[in-house]
Amino acid sequence: MLNFFKGFIIGIGKIIPGVSGAMLAAIMGVYDKALYYICNFRKNIKESIKYLSPIAAGILLSIILFSKVISICLDKYYVITMFFFIGLVIGGLPFIINKVNKKDYSITIISFSIFFFLSIFNINNNYTPQNNFIDIIIYILSGLLEAIGTIVPGVSSAALLMIVGTYDQIVYSIGNITNIKLIITFSISTIIFILLLMKIVEYLFRKYNNKMYSFVLGVLSSSILLLIIQVFKNKVSIITLSISLIFMVLGIIITNLFKEK
């Protein structure tokens, strides 16, 4: 039952731009095991189904129930909603930090810098469709980025797609069932790249666990700063900020309730 609720929180995080569902999975202690069971599904079918089913059910149910709710909250109470999710992310920092060796902090600084500056300088770019083979390449690249954001903790798929400028196109096309070529190319490439990358990521976390979490810490810290910058692009009243801080603390508490002990 606990894994179902963890999956529920992960699913909500997947909906929010700038928040990584895989990162929340890592914070709550289910990422490593879930990745292992997915990669070794045929070897441990019964155990894999037993472990993965409640997590998958929680993720699916939260996306179905909250996609509209989150959309409304972001529209009506943007700052409060974003601070709540910033709290969820901040609440997981101690867990990630404990996974990192001090000698690997250079990796953290490098990953922070790369992700932060790429996002800052490219976040508002939009790719203009060429109606030729280049579109296919861009959509396949977008599928690769979606796969990376899905598998690698701390990396937001939405942020990566914003960097290449296809986020708005993809969200609009899927939401309104338009540009079928884009939807099919993006969906198939995402699935293929997830299957290809899963084994690689599982190997890297198994072989270089501390170094991988150093990378995750850098991206995670960058994500927090980017989310805060995004929130304060518009003027925020003192009352809204006060309420938002309360919700941020609530997010931190929730993460600590469900994270790995």
C-alpha cells in the first residue's frame, strides 16, 4: 500500500513542468528497485509484478485524477502550486546528498552548470516545423530527451523539450490529437529509447552509484533554482508568498513521510 501512495506522488510530479518523476522515485527509495525489476523482468516475473504493480497503479491513477486538477491549480494558483512542488523537491535533497561522496562534488558542479545554463538560455526557443525530413529528426531527438527525462532522476522531460523548442508543439498535438506524424514519431521513439537506455542507466547506477547521484544532485539543485526563477518572473504579493511558503513546507513534510527510511 505504501508503494501505491509513493507512485501516486510520483505521478503528480510527472505532470508538473520542471519536476522529475524519476527524481521523486529516487527520493522515495523506489527508483533503484523499480529500475532493477524492469530491467530483469523476465528473470523475476512474479516479484517484478508484485513490486511494480502498486507503483504503476498509483502513477496512472494520479495522472488520470490530477492532470486536470493540476492544470487548474497552475492556472488559478500558480505560485502556491509551484512552491508546493518546490517543497517536494527540496524535501528530497538530504536523501540525495547522503548518496554522494565529497570527492564527486565536481560532477555535481558540472551537471548543475550545464543544465542551468542550457535551460536559462534556451527555455523560450520554439522549433518551427519545416515539413520535411528535418521534422522527423527533431521529433526523434525529442523522443530521446523524453526518455532521458523519464529514466534519469532529477531531469525534467518538459525542461529538455523546452530547450529544443518542441514542448508546446508536443503538448498541443497530444492534447488536441493533431499532427499525427509528430505524435506517432515522438511516441514510438520515446518507447524505443526508454527500452534502450534503461539497461544503460541501470548499469551506471549499479556500477557508479555515487557518481550518478552526484550528477542527479547537480541537476536537482539546478531544477530548484530554475523553478524559483520561473515563479518570480511575475510579481508576487506578500500574502501569496506567505501562503506559498506554508505549502512549500507541506511539500517538504510529505516527501519526508514517504521517502526511504
